[in-house]
Amino acid sequence: MAFAREEIDPEALRILDDAGFVWDPNLLAFTREKSTAPELETIHYEFLREQQLVVGSALDRSARTGQLLRLRILVQSLN
């Protein structure tokens, strides 16, 4: 099953883009190189789907805000 980055919540995309993550359609994940090692940091589509950070999810406004905040915290913890 294939997924496109356009299926991700637009605000979640902005958070990932701002943090330097790029969409890898082969991995179905957002990746970026670690600053301290040549490996990749990866946030998989499946994780974002489980967090309901996809277009058309049933989250209400406050739940979506909470999930976006969790994503920001996750991304910041990787820095």
C-alpha cells in the first residue's frame, strides 16, 4: 500500500519540514541525517497515522493541537 506526503496533516508537515525532515517514499517515512552520526533519524508514516496526524482524521481541535504539540516535542528531543 502506498502513501503520499500529502496525506499528512498540513501542520505536521510544516513541523517536519522546519526540522529538516524529508519524505522518503521508499521507506514511507520522513528522514533526516543525524548531526552526530551518518545514520538517519526516521519518523514513519505509520506512527503519524497512529497519532491521527493524517488528513481527514476524526480528531477534534483540542486533540489535534495536543497531537501536534507531541510531534513538536518529539522532533525537538531529536535535536
